[in-house]
Amino acid sequence: MANQVKLSKRDRINVWWRSTFLQGSWNYERMQNGGWAFTLIPALKRLYKTKEDRSAALTRHLEFFNTHPYVASPIIGVTMALEEERANGTPIDDVTIQGVKVGMMGPLAGVGDPVFWYTVKPIIGALAASLAISGSIVGPILYFVVWNAIRMSFMWYTQEMGYKAGSKITEDLSGGILQDITKGASILGMFILAALIERWVNVDFSPVKVSSIKQSAGAYIDWSKLPSGAAGIKEALIQQSSGLSLTEYKVTTLQDNLNQLIPGLAALLITFLCMWLLKKNVSPIIIILGLFVFGVVMHVLGVM
Amino acid sequence: MSLNLIQVILVIFVAFLAGVEGILDEFHFHQPVIACTLIGLVTGQLIPCVILGGSLQMIALGWSNIGAAVAPDAALASIASAIILVLGGQGREGISSAIAIAIPLAVAGLLLTIIARTISTGIVHLMDSAAKEGSFRKIELWQIAGICLQGLRIAIPAALILALGAGPVKALLSAMPDWLTGGLAIGGGMVVAVGYAMVINMMASREVWPFFILGFVLAAVTEITLIGLGAIGVSLALIYLTLSKKGGNGNGGSSSNTGDPVGDLIDKY
């Protein structure tokens, strides 16, 4: 046929850019529907010329839609392919298009959430945050660049994949790859989370002194016998590096004892407590406020 | 410190951007490490704001919008606490109390988000009638209106804090006694656990717990950087996926219906 309408690469780039605003009119009734229609407008404009066709197309794309905002891209690709065929006369009805959308959004959200929200974001976020906490501007720049590079290339690549594969993509995705990605992401996620708990949850019982032993002479630096001036500082550093204690009393805190047992044990226990409370449907905000109150009380009592 | 007119406009613009991103979740301008940095950049107090952003980012790692659920609002928390930090003029000293202020703000932001999402329900009804007319232009306008609504959600509170000015904010911060700020700093060290707990609850299965233990133990080796740990994690995941497929081939049909849906799917593969 000579008068076939095709979506140009430019149309698809427009759609890709607009899909950034997918959640802009997120609402409690049909969730991402407004953004979905907004995203598809460049394609619909190309494919449908009469007012009736345009109206029908917009109406069918204002149906309920909700998924992870990035994995919406392959669905957008498939939908564009279906709309293109429909505009060229293939009998594809509204039910088919809506069916493909609904059929893909659930399983794909199941991939998007663990991969992006639970693996990529915590890892990049923790890396950037640890740089930022030390006052380095590299932290935020790294987060912004890496995150958006991953996101934008993922969205473009999967949208193209969806467009080219058309409706076949659903079959591809229900195969093993999807499960592998999800599983791999949750393994990596669990591994990194445990590391983050060890490194970044601070529970410090240092103010609690378990014991304070007077050490024998010669086991600590006798400050009164050091030479004065720079020579004294040098002597003190030499003595310290040869293993002498800085103070006359050897103080062991509760934290020292805990560190010998398992470093980060208290942090782990706090995390498990939070998990348990969350499972009991306690609001995260209540838990956060509770931990602040706990921190203040323990500080006043001199335990932490 | 007080800000000049250009700085005020830029701060409100950054707040607007963060509000928009709070719903879009794309560029991540609302993530604390970026939002606080931008506020620091336009107000000339870059480093304290970067540190605040890093600290808040740690707390907010696990906050994400899943399905219809709304996470505590990182956008309002970061923007407002960064503005308060800047206005307070305490520099690094003010960071721990700014973190404590951020948490109630995250709740307030959550409420504002719910209000904005409810108003958006009205917006999509207007889109419905635009669709009946076949008007692309109107749908686009309403979508942009929805986005602006989310931007104003943060820009208006930010403007209010700016309007109140440095005086009251400073008085509030310096009125906080030492036992309170010290205690809040300790609490701040622990609250990051809540985000992690949320994520673990979503991901955990019997199969992946051993990897949690490995990560926890290896993290105690302080010589391994976070990037190093990431590399170990990726390798473990790849090894596990490869091996479990090989094992699956050997067992064949006997392992189907073992109550482990993922194992079954791997077998099929």
C-alpha cells in the first residue's frame, strides 16, 4: 500500500521525551492515565487525522493505567506499534490495546520496583550520600549523572524494543529473562542493604563504661616525663605507635564489647525491629519519630 | 543570613522543580542529595547543604512511591530543611537539627501530595471532555497544569518559610537545648534503619537471606569500599543465577511444584 502511515524516529523521540512526564497528573481514580495520553499524543497526531478518530484514540488512552514509570516505556513502544497497525487498517479493537497495556503493566512493575527503587537507587544513593556527607560536591553530581544516564538510556532502548517487537514483546518478557533480572536484583539488593546497615546505621553505646582499670606503669605514656616542646610530641607519638596507652586508665565501653562480638549488631537489631513493626502495619513515620524520641531519652539517660 | 531577591527567586524555582520531580520520579531533583545541593548552590552555602543532603539521602534511601502508596515526601523535607539551615546561618553546626526538622516536614509533604493527587482526579475529568472534542492541545494544557500543581506543592511552603525570614527560624533553632539536639543526632543515626527495613520487607525471601548475611559480614571489613561491595554483590548474583540454572537442568521435572515458584520458572527456562 502506498498510503501507509508510519511513525518517524522523530515521533518516537518526542514520545520518549514526553514519557518523562507520565506521572504528572497522577490521580486516585485512574492513576497515570492523563500522562499516558499526553505521552502518546505525538504518535496519535501522526496516525489519526479526523476529529472522530482522534477523539476515540484519546478516550481509549485515558483508561486506567499504572506501572513503574520507567518500565512503562516498553509498553508505550508496543502500544505505538499496535496503534500504527490499527491506523493502517488492521482490525485491532480497543479491548486488545487495553488488554496489552493491562497485561504488561503488572509484571513489568514487578521488575521495575526491585530493580530501580530497591537496587539501583539505594546503591547510587548510598554512594553519593557517603561522598556528600564528607562535604564532597562529587556526591550529588555523581548521583544526577549516573541515575539519569541509566534511566534515559533504559527508557529509550526499551521503548524502541517494544515498538519493533510489537505485541510479541509480551511473550519475550514472560520468559526467563524477566525472572532472572528480578532475582538478580533482589540478591544484589539484599547484599548491599546488609552492608549499608553495617556501615550507616549508627547505634553507639560509647558513653556506657563497662570497666575502668588502672594500668601498670610502663603500659601507658607518662606525660609528666616527656621532654618539652616538639621533642615531647615526637616522643609521645613514638611511644603510642609502640603500643603504649594514652591514658593511665584503660576504659572499656559497652560499644567496645559489642564490637568484639559482632560489629553493627545493634544496628542489625534495630533494623529487624523496624521490619517487624512495619509488618505489624505501624506507619514508617511513627517508627521514625519513635526512634528520635528513643534517641533523646537515651541521650538524657547517658546511655548513648 | 538573609537572601537577596535573585536568590529568593532561585530558591523558589528549585523548590518548584523538586515538587514536580516528587511526583514524576524521573530526573530526581527531589532526592535530598540533589535538592539540598541546589539550594546550597543558589544561596552560596554549598558545603553545609551538601552534607545535609547526604545525611538526608541516607535516611530516604528506601522511600519510594510504590503503586498507589505515597512515600514520605523527600522533596519538602529536603527543600525546607535546607532553607532553614541556610537561614539559620549556623553552617555545619545546624545540620543535625535541620535533619530532625526534615522528618515532620516529610509527613507534612505527604499530606500535601495526597491533596494534590486528589485535585488531579478533577483534572483528568477535564481531560475526558477534551478527549471528546479530540483536542490534543487541551489535554497537553491540563497535563502541564497537573505538573505545575505538584511544583506549587513545594514552592508555596518554601516561599512561606522565606517570608517568615531568618529571625524566627534562627530563634527556633537556638532555642533548642543541647540534650535535644544531641539526642536528635543520635536518633538521626538510627532512623536510616527504617528505610532499609521497608526495602528488605519487600525483597526478602528464604532464597536471598544468605546474601544478606554475606553483605553484613563483609561490610565489617572497612578496607572494602562501597564500590567494591557492589562488585562482589553483582558477581554473587551472576554466579547464583548461572548455577541455579545448571542445577535446574539436572533435576528436570522432579523439582516442579516444590512450592518455589521462582525455582520452577528457572527450571522451565
